[in-house]
Amino acid sequence: MEITISQSTMKVPVTIVRVEGVFDANSVEQFMEPTKDAIDGGAYNILIDLSNVSFMSSIGIRIINVLYFQLHPKGTDEQEKAVAESIKAGTYQAQHLKILSPSENVCKVLIMAGIDRYIGIFEQEEGALLAFAN
């Protein structure tokens, strides 16, 4: 797996994490180390580009979920309950994490895992970047 990190400031600052290769247990550290460094350095809007990922195992799903919780603003118990209900209803979208252009196979995995119910999946980079500003 190869990771490239860049910045975009279309409307708001966004850290773009471009992933290439296979996203499985053997590549978790390669993904998490630079991503954690970006978050520790102040990144709070992250776009994960999966367009060049040929395979994603369940650990990839878990890592995306971990990132969601790291970036999700903590609210009151009532607010968290409302978010959980919105996720169940399919009406919630994470504010600070988006996914860009997963391959067909990876997209199927994301949908089967229900990631699309709370993390926006975008085909075009511009649309994804604009979604952070809303």
C-alpha cells in the first residue's frame, strides 16, 4: 500500500489521504501512521481517496470507523442518541470524513458494511471537497 497526503483549501481546509494498493491487515500501519500524524497536526476534515484500492478487507472498514470516531465531535448523550437515530434512518452524514471514488469492489464492501449510511461516498473530488463546507 502507498499513501500520499495532500491539502486542499477549496472552501475549508481538507486533508486528502490517497490510498493505493490493498487495504488489509498487512497495510493498517502504513495507513494509520501518516493519517494519525495528520490528525495530531490539526487535520479535522479528511477525504480518503480509495480510487486506487483494489481490495479492502474488514480491517479497512474497522479503520475507517476508527477515523470516524476520532473526527466526530463529541456531543451530549442526547446529541449522540440523535446521531445514532439519524444513522439508522440513513439521514446522517459525517461532517469531517468523506470517501472518494472507491472501486466497484471496494464500494460494494463499504455499502455491505453500512459505511455509506453515515460517511459520504463521492465520485468526484470537487463535490467531496464542497461537501465539507456544508
